[in-house]
Amino acid sequence: MNKIGSNTFFPHKNLLGMEGLLADEISHLLDLSESYVEQNRQANKKRPLLQGRTVINLFFESSTRTRTSFELACKRLSADAINMSVSTSAIKKGETLLDTAMTLNAMHPDVLVVRHPHSGAVKLLAEKVTCSVINAGDGSHEHPTQALLDALTIRRRKKRLEGLRVAICGDVLHSRVARSNIHLLNTMGASVCVVAPVTLLPIGIERLGVEIFHNMAEGLKGCDIVMMLRLQRERMNGNFIPSLREYFHFFGLDAEKLANAKPDALIMHPGPMNRGVEIDSEVADDIARSAIHEQVEMGVAVRMACLETLISSVANEGEAS
Amino acid sequence: MTGMKGRTAYINARLLDPTSGLDKKGALLTEGEKILDLGAKLFADGVPDGIESIDCSGHCLAPGLIDARTQLREPGDEHKETIRTAGLAAAAGGVTTMLCLPNTHPIIDEVALVELVKRRAHDAELVNIHPYAAITKGLAGEQITEMGLLAEAGAVAFTDSLAAVSNAMIFKRALDYASTFNLMLVQHPEDPDLANGGVMNEGEMATRLGLTGIPTAAETILLERDLRLLESTNARYHAAHLSTTDAIEAVRKAKARGLNITCETAPPYFALNETAVGDYRTFAKLSPPLRGETDREAVIEGLKDGTIDLIASDHAPHDQDSKRLPFIQAESGVIGLETLLPLTLELYHNGSLPLLRALEAVTSAPARIFRLSGGTLSKGGRADLVLFDLDKPWKIDVGRFRSKSKNSPFDERPVQGIVLRTVSAGRSIFVRGT
């Protein structure tokens, strides 16, 4: 049997979150990702590294970019990828999460990539299966590959992570992207602040190592990176905000608010964007400053690196024993 | 009348300023809208030519009153009151700034409506008017309003007027959201379920009259709930018209704990008790209702030790058709703009409060809490002034009130202290005829 998680650089069976990962482990994943960026820009993007391996993308929540990104990452490494989404799965027929996991596990996949609307569900599943698990987003908890692709984008543009000032703006309360980014950026030595109305900040967020602002002009002052979060329109029903226009007026990123950040500050957004809600088209489409499309490109490279790291970690140990 | 650059000297005045503790004979000079100078020695050698001179004959010159809670009925109920008639009543009462509730028709829950009230207030050319906006859309207690934009348009604070936001989660979100912009929420502290169907204070009086009572717990429970919610937020919170011993004690303890809370009461709650509604006097029907004598005494205690920060008139004009009804059907509320000063001075004349503390409750305290300019006599500050005869005895005569509605329970009450002149932004907007 395969033993788990013995890759010297990344001694873990799963990638469930950024919390608790060491700076060296994160750097390893970023360095490896970097090597795939060029490959993905070639005409022939395919390499036989994971030939014969099986990856199941199990999505309990709708997703376009993350699922596509993982699927492409598998194909470019020659792994066999199967996509399962909630609409086609047995979950619809009443099967529990763990039964679904055990059923899929019996088919001997190498990696399960799982997205679930409930925080902690991916960890629960990972405890049950023998293969590796990558968390592709669980509730409001973590989205580690998003944080890695954001970090890779920043590192390529700014040549470093350490010492940078990063503002994460918007619906931090419901955001797994924000939590994963806060953990990663703090571990890598960046300084992080969050900017949002009080209703969209979770209690105790400052204990995660961030500075809190309720005003964009103040929060963006001196920032190298402005990271906008998506505002889900249903948030208005819970009295988190009164209206989209008020939200945009005070917290939407436009040229005027952006002027408070450093002149070369980078604009990022995990997508999909709500133009005119959290971001103005003028800044979202600013080629010089917006890294939004680059983030998507880095996503594929990062996911290739994660798949390779987890599979090779398990495989190497298996061969050695 | 003074022009923009015109100077006016108020001489032989007893200058009273609660902020600085000033209580001295002296003079005050205004230029245009501002106070240019004041002091004991000013114009000791007479007033130079070119300056209009007003002899105060030793009477009290104090900051114009700031009334933190009024209903002006415009737009929508102009048969009861208008911004203009309320402005005239305010001027006659020494009030130079009014904060008005959003329970008009339409309800003030949109930016354009805040702008409408401000424009009409400006056009009336009388006193300062700062509109409150609603906490929830349509005062329905469900969906928070665009507080940030409303505040930018000029909403001074937020309140659902005569109703509490009863859903604790919605009120917590409202507090949190308001704290984003450092805005003030004002609560009518009354549990709507406990108060439902009640028309007066619960107790022996209500039992004798055969009316449904509202328990004092309706006020205490909602207030104490809000205090718990305040523990976990930095929001600014103000409790309107407190009327009960227990609620006042709860605020006293909360302030001692360092909570960010202020509160007010209104003259009926220290000048009357529940016996005023005997004989089914609808003019004494209020929300919250007039309480028992021990509660009345607790209100005065609260004012004495500063637990209650300020006194607002709670001006609530109603026409005869809304009040001349069976008690249960009559509207709640009394007018108060023209009785705010004499009833507040009653607390001085009967020895309950020092004069400057009584004035503080209607001038500098509301200015501080609602972050308004005015409410003080200071160089460079707005020339909003009231000149009054502190000791003059008179009988309240509702028939002479400027207010369009006459629903006051204080008609024919003997009081001491009368407004002689009211100055708004340097301009005399009321002068009592001799």
C-alpha cells in the first residue's frame, strides 16, 4: 500500500487549507507552479507525468473556472480526469457525503478534488478515503489553490511576497478566498488588511493577523496589492448591506479609491466579477494594473503543481517501500 | 434686522453657557451668522456706533435650544403641522435646532426624501432642521436603509420613530452596519409584543379605567436587550424618551460599565404621572405611556446624576380629530416645542437641577451627542441664541401657540420662565411683544 505524505518538500497527503502550512512548503508549490507557466504557453501543453493516474473532480457546488482549471491541469499532465457535479451525482438520490466518498474511493482514484458548500465537509471526506484530497473550496472556510494562484500572480509581478502590503476588500465574512489568502500571505511575510462594512467582517478576524478598516481610502493607503472579493447578491437579504448601489459607492473599487494605493498597485479579483458592484470596469479592465486574467492563467499551473506534488509524494513512498 | 455683515450687541445680559460653566453678567456680539465675542467686560464702555444694540435688561442669554426629537408632519400630514408652523412654534419656544423623525408620508428612508426635508427646512428660513432617516425601509423592521448614502445626504441619525426594531438579529446588523460609518441609531425602547394593545401604564389606574396596560417591563426588556447587543459592537446608540425606573437603572449600570449609550427623556415624564390620563384625557395619552409617581421621580433622579443626558420635547402634533376620540382610538403624543423651556426650567425652580445643568440638557448635551454645531456660546460659533426671563410667572395658554395642533396636556399650567427673543444664525426670528 502507498504510504502517505512523505515528499520531503511537501509531507502531506492532502491539500485542505493554507492554515498550518509552512513557508517552505508554500514556496515549493509556487516554485513548481512557476515551471508549468511556460509549458502552458507552448503549442504542445501536454506532458506524460501523471499518465495512468486518475483524478475525480467532485463538485457539490457549481463552478466554472475552478473545475475547468483542475480538468485542464489533469489533462496537461496526462492524468485521466472525471468530473462529477451535484446535478449528476447520487447525492441527488439521497446518498450521504461519506457514502459517495467511499463509493468513489473503491474505484481507486489517486486524487479527489472536492468542492462543497459546507465548511469542513472536505476534511470530513478526506478522513474517510485512502486517496489524496484537494480542497477546491469548502463553505466559508478555505480555498487553498486560489490563495496559491494569487500568490504566484503576485510573486511574478512583484518578485516577492515578503514585505508587501495587501488589502483584501469586501465580503470577508462569507469568503473562503479571503481566509486562505490571509493565512498564506501572513505565512509568507506580507502584511494584510481587510476593508469592509462591519456586517461583512467575521468577529475576531483581527486574531488571524489582519488590520481592519471600514473605509477604502484609509485601507488602501500604501497598498501594493488590492484584492477585491465577490459580493453575492443574496447578501442583501440578510441585512448585511442595504443595496448594491450603496455598496459600490463606499466599497466598490474605482479609480478614485484606487488612487490611495501605491501608483503601481496590482488589482486582483478571484472572479466571477460583479461589475458596478465591487469593481468598476475602468479599473477591472486596466491592462497595466489589473492581474485578473493572469490569475486565471496561474490557476492551471498551480493546480498542476498541486496534483503532481500530492501524487508523486504518495507514489515515491510507495515505490520505496 | 441685521444684514450679512451686520453686527449686533446684546448688552446687559446674564450670559449662560453650560459648556464652559459661564454664568456672568456681560455682553455678546454677533456678526452675520456667527458669535464674534462675548464676556463680562465686552462693551463695558458702551457700544460703538454702527453696531445695533439690544438691551437684555439683565435677562438670561443662553444658547438656542436643540430639540432632539420632534415630529413635523411634513411631508404628508400638513393638516397637523408643517415645517413652517413647527418652525414658528420652535422660535417662540427658544428652539433654534430641531431633529425631526422620519415617520412622515412618505417615510424618510430614501436619499431624495432627506434632501426634500432639508430643502423645505432651508426654504422656511427659521430654525435649523436635521432630519432623522429610518433604520429600516418603510419602518417595517425588516430591511436596513442605505444609511451611508442617507448620512451623506444629511440624515443626522437613524430611528424607526415610534417603533423599536424588534428583531434582534436585524437590529444587531443595523448596529454593526451603522458602526461602519460611525452613525447613531436611536431606539424607541418598547417591546412591541408586550405593548401590543396597551394604551396606558399597566396598574391600578388602568384597571379602574378598564383600559389595557403596558407593563414597564416592555421598556426594560427591549432596552436591556439592546444593551447586550451593544456589548459586541462599537455602534453609537441612543435610547429615546425613557420613562421607567428600571430602564433608567439599566442605563446607569451600562454607563458605569463603559458602554457607548446615551438617552433622553421628555417633559411629560418628569412633569406628569399616570393620573393625568384620569377621566380618559387623550391629551395625556403618550407612547411610552405616563408612568407612576415613583417612575416620575426616577426620571428626575436620572437627570440629576446625568444618567439621562438630555431632554427633548417629543413634539407630536395631532389635530382634534385624532385626539377627540375614545381613549383606545386616540393617537398618542403631545406637542412640546413651546413648553420645552418652561417645563425644563421647572426642574430648576423646584430645586431638582442647577440652572446650567437644566440648560445643558436642552443645549450642549444634544449638540455633543448628535455632533451638531451650536448648543454653546463660543467665539466663532453659530449665533443661535435664546433670551429669556428666568423668573417670570405665566400660565400656559395653548390657544396662543403657533403650533398648528393644540394637543398639550399642559394647558393652564402655571410655569416660570418665558422666552423673550430667539436668534437663529444671528437673525431674530422671534421677539415677544411687550
